[in-house]
Amino acid sequence: MGPRVKRTLADHKDEDRMLDIDWTTEEPAVTAGQLLVTPLRADHDPEALGQRFGAAAKQAVEQSPFAAKPGDTFTFTREVDGAMQHVMLVGTPSLTDPAALRQLAHDAAREAQRVGAKHLVLDLHGAEGLPAEGDDAPQVGNLLAQGLELGTYAYDRFLSESGRRPASLRAVSAWGRSAAPGDGSTHGQIVAAAVARARDLGNGPPGLVTPTFLATTAEQMVESLSAEGHDVSLKVLDHDECKALGMGCYLGVAQGSDEPPRFIHLTYRPKGTSKARICLIGKGVTFDSGGYSLKPTDGMLDMKLDMCGAAAVLAAFEGATRLQVAYEVHVLVAAAENLVSGKAYKLGDVLTASNGKTVEINNTDAEGRLTLADAMIYGSKLEPELMIDFATLTGACIVALGPRIAGVMTNDEAAHADWMAASERSGETMWRLPLPENLKEQLKSKIADMRNTGERWGGALTAGLFLSEFNEGRRWMHVDIAGPAMASKAYGVTTPGGSGVPVATILELLCGEIQTTE
Ligand code: BES
Ligand code: MN
Ligand code: ZN
């Protein structure tokens, strides 16, 4: 049975439930309209195929280009005791790769949606490395459950009823030789719900997903998580409260918009003793026009995505709480819009951050680092063992690493190792970039302590270096998700639009051991 957690996979849906995933060693009964997905290895025995599905199916497969190579699929329909069952044969890659494992389940669920099946039977007998036994079983269950849930994800709340295709899939039987993922399956469903929550926020239009909307989302999260019995709390600071704290950089960005800024601070405390205090900060620019350094239409087109860091940490907060991680988690978002108006900040302005550092603005489009600066100073006052910020920060990071890989910059080797290990388990790809001291001179100003942008080349690094001025000497990591936060086309378990990256990695990190020795 699936967990009774609130469904957030497609936010217009009113059911409160996720998929019912049943792990079984017995062949599930064939029902009408069911989809059976059977992974096959390239060296599978064609005779066995004939015995199982009949001579006609065997012949059809043989006459097709299907060679059970990774990515190959062959679909047909068969009759079993009067019930028509859809069958999809898939070539399996090596399933020791977490991303491949999750994708197998994802593709199966997507096919179920395509044929309108309510019940999916995922036959794990032919899958290499599966079913996993012993120590691996929970992680395999986790990844399969994630894939299954994400396979039903769609963002359709702005489609009229006639354009929607409500999810058909309700139940999954994962059928293998051993059937014990432990709580891995439930775990995976919670991770997927968090990923979907981040996608929903990222996909939301900027007129809807405003700073106030993010704050309200945090409020609703705390309400339901508290009702579930978790120790969570929320503080939302308005403009005046941020001003009293001296957050001049953040408020400088926010001042061009009529939407009021909202500084969000969520706290989760574990039931037992906390292993450490972790602070997660997300860039929450709900629309980035560039300000007076105005972006051209092409560059502005996707700038509703500029709150995907915030979406990730808010969603990860919800997931981490439901997974009852052993760390005290603080989530911070300095939410604002970057617009032009008679009140907007200008090139040449000097802003003062809450630690007293002054910043000359030489580009109003480098706004994310300004909002993050004050959030990092606030975060450092919480004295966390580790502080991580997630931000759609620079186009330069996309130039460096392409659209699917996040850039990681840090002053701490142990944090880097823990994060990369978590990303390998989650299947979300990351790569480290340096913080070269000698580029810091690009951030020098003649009239202020620093300026907000350097030269064009290495823009991801100078952005990281700018942020490093505000970590207040603490262990800190910066993850630039400008590339992977949104997908222009489907890949892996990602649908076009908000990807939910790096929610799964954050949750892997918080569920594992984080080194805290300095
Ligand atoms: N939000 C953008 C970064 C971005 C660009 C994210 C493309 C996703 C896709 C950020 O605020 C920005 O505008 N950065 C500038 C920095 C520059 C002015 C130093 C950029 O990347 O051009
Ligand atoms: Mn910008
Ligand atoms: Zn931005």
C-alpha cells in the first residue's frame, strides 16, 4: 500500500493519495486494460518469450527491429481468459545505475498513462541486477517508486478540462523474485512528491508564483506538516522587518516591484537528537526581467524559472520532514521580483548588505547574488554546521556545463564529497567548478567594498566568488542550477519545464551521513 501523504504530483488533482505500490513474488492476476512491462536483456531466450506470450507474439517480435537493447521497446496486446492486456517489452540497461533504474519504472508508468491503464505490472525477473536483495533492496525500491510516481507527473492546471488527460494509473504490482524493499518504496514516493512539488512551483506562471505565493506555500506546508505531528515552524519577514535587519542588497532588488518582498524562514527539528544543523538557501526571484540591465525577449522568456532554487528548498523541506531526517533543517528564501519601474534600483547604485559590506551595482541583472547575500548572512547567524545555496544564478554556468549539469562551488572538501556522493545516489548530475581567488579582483569597486559583477568569461565563478564574501567564514556550498532547473525537452524522468533538480539529491544528502568536522 502507498503512504497516505498528500498528493502533489499534479496540483489540480483532488485525490489525497499516491499510487498503491504492491511488491510481490506471485504473478498478479491479469485484468482488462492492465499493462504488463517486461524488461528483457539482449541475450534473453526467444523460446521463453514464445512459451510465455505465444507463437504469434514471438514471431512479431522477431520480425521487428526490437533487439532488447537499452531504449528498445515492443508493444502488443494479448488476450488472457477474455481480458485484453497491454504488454510492453523493454530492453534493459545495466540497472546498477540509479538513473537507469528510476527511468525503467518511469517509462513503464508513462506507457501505462499512454494506454490508459489503471494497473501496471512491472515484471522485474528479467532485469539485470534485480530484484535486489538485502542491503540494496530499500534503495532499489526507493528509485523504482520515484520513477513510477514521476511517470504520472503532468502540469496541466492551466489547461481547460477538455485538454487534460487525468492520470489513469492507480496501482502498481512490482513483481520479482524477492519482494522486500522495506520502507524504500514509501521513501521513494515521498521523494517523488517533493520533486513534483518543486516542478509545480517552477512551472507556475510568474503572475501566480509571486513572493507572497511562495510564503503562502510555506505556510500551507507548515500547517499540514504540523497536523501530521512534525516539529516545524515558519517565520516570514516583510519589507520593514528585512529593513530593520539591514538587508539592503535584497531590498534593493525587490524595490522595483509592486509585489512585496517576503523573506521565508522554515525550521524542522527532528524527534531525537539532531546530528547537525543544516541551512538550505534557495534563490527566489519569481521573475527576472534583468531590471534596467533589461534582458531581451529571448533571454527573459523563461525567467519565471528564477525561483527554482527556492522551489527546490521548499519542496526538500517538505520531503525531509516527512522522511524525518536526523538533521535540524533551516530553509531560507529571500523572495523578490526583479523588475523595472520608477522605484527600481539603478546601475551605479550602492547597496549595503546586512553585514555592512557595500556593493556597487554595475549590472542590475546580477540580482540573484544580492538576494542571496543577505540570506547567507541571516543563515550564518543560525550557526549551521553547513550552509548550501541553490540558485539559477548564471547563464555562464550553462555555457560551462550544458543544460543538464549543476555547477558546485564550495570552500569545504568534505561537504563537496558528501554532496557528490548524494548526487550519485540520486542520479542527478553535478560537477565541481573552482573558486579562483585571483578572479576576485574583478569584483573590486572604486567607490564601494565590491561591485556585483565581474567580466564576461568565467561568470559562474565570479558569481560564486561574490557569494563567498557573504558566508561569514562558515562551511558553505553553492549549487548553480541555471541549466538543469528547467528542461526544454523531455529526458530521463524529466518532463519539459521545471525538473525538480536538485530535490532528490538534497534528500539523499539529508538521509545520509554529513561530515561535520571542520
Ligand atoms: N537568472 C539569471 C541567470 C540565468 C540565465 C538562469 C539563464 C537561467 C537561464 C541571472 O539573474 C542573470 O541574469 N545572470 C546574468 C549575470 C550577468 C549579468 C553577470 C547572466 O547570466 O547573464
Ligand atoms: Mn538576472
Ligand atoms: Zn536571475
